[in-house]
Amino acid sequence: MGLTASIYGGGPFYPGSDSALPTIKESGFTTVVCWALHVRPNGDLAYNDTLIISNGQYVGDPSWGEELEQVKEGGSVNRILFSIGGWETNDFYHIMSLLNTQGDGPSSILYKNFETLRHVIPAIDGIDYDDEGNYNINTITRFSRMLATIGFEEITFCPYTNSPFWINCLKCLEQTNPGLVTRFNLQCYAGGAYNIGRVKKDWIDPLQVAMGRGFDAAGFVDPGLWCKHGDECMQGMDPKQIKIQFTKWKKDKITGGFIWLYDDIQKCGNDPQVYADAILSGLS
């Protein structure tokens, strides 16, 4: 497998007059992660603050499915994920409650709504988990198996801490659904900034021990960095700094990475292509 560069993005990845989907198609990024999908207490699905699925019916922008299909046609993007969760969200608590009360079969609202998502937007290759609070292994594994039954081809984890938990989730899912989990998208910014110098020690090495000699742990961990953002765009890292960091990670045999967050690239007037190049050239 070749080198990969992923980009997380929020509102700009939804249809509208300011949609960045045509731009991201030719950006050099290989994976687009639409962030964030939220699961409400009743099972409704919202993309950020926009309700998109309720009671098994799609109520979002009717053009989104086709526009995401077009993103994967003829450009650099060959993979699209939808990410659930984020800091100080309750999505995985809601998922746990719904699984406990309604189960994970076709009659449950979780199943119905994610089945609708899969049907209406078939361009989605998988679901990314940004669980930063619940950390319930039964919830993660049961929900993942439900998504696999519906037809989602892959699951990625987006941790910033608690490597033993995520590794245990992977091990459990490998027993029943080998190959379903394809990546750890490791946050190396904000609360996970300490991971920058500890990717190998805290993540790759224990993952290798847990999964055994034949497993490519280094190729499984994609670190992520935060682009320039904040007041006057003085926080975060510019493309030159990001390239330097990925060049350092290259010696650990890492093969991919991601940028957080497209919204900030857009707000700061920067070029997403330069950020994609920073990852790919750093790892080349």
C-alpha cells in the first residue's frame, strides 16, 4: 500500500455555497474524513448541527451523496470516512444506551439510521471513532459489528490517549471481524500533543506486541497534526513544520498521516495541497 494523507473537515465538507468538496478532490489528500457525525439520544444522526437522518429517513441535503461520489472520481481522493464523536460530546454514551435498550438488530433505530446512511451515501467507505470519554469496549465492539453487518467496509479509531483500551478493542474485533479495523488515526495535537514524541513507544510498540510478529503496527498508526489556526492563525503548525515532523516519523516506518482541520486551512486562507504535500513528501 502506498503513502496516505488524510484530512478531517467539518462544515466545508457539506453541500452549500461555501462547500470545499470540489477543492478537496484535487488537493492531493487521499482520504477525506467528514467530521463530525453526532448520535442524538433518540438515535437521530446530525452532521455537526444539521439533522441528516431521523427515524430511518434521510432529511439532509439531497445532493450530498452524489457530491461525495464525485470527490472520488478522477482526483486524489480514494477513500471517505465519517467520524463520530469529539471532545465533550456524548455520542458514544448515546450509542451505548441505544444498544442496551434496543439491541443491534434491524429493528433498532441505530441499525435503521446507519443503514439509511449507507444507502443514501454509498461513497462512505467507513466510520471513524473519536470517543474521548465513554471508553466502553462492549459498546465499541458491538457497534462495529453492527456497522459491518450493514455493509460498512472499515472502521478507524481516532484516539488521543488510552492506548491499552484501543488495542484491546482491536484485538476483540480481530477475533470476529478480522480486517474490519484498518487504522489508528492518532491525535498528536491539543490533548494528544504529548504523542508527538511517543508514537512508537506508546502506540506502535505495544500494538506490535499485542498483535504479533506478522502485523504491521507502524503501517497501522497514522499520526495527525493541527494546521495553522486560532487568532491571526498564529497557533498550530505550518506545512514546513509538518513536513519536518513526518520526516522524523518516517524512520519509524509510518506510512500515513492526517491534518486537523480543513476548516482552519480555509479560515487562514492556506492551500490544502501544500499540507497534503507536507505529509507525503515527509514520508517519501
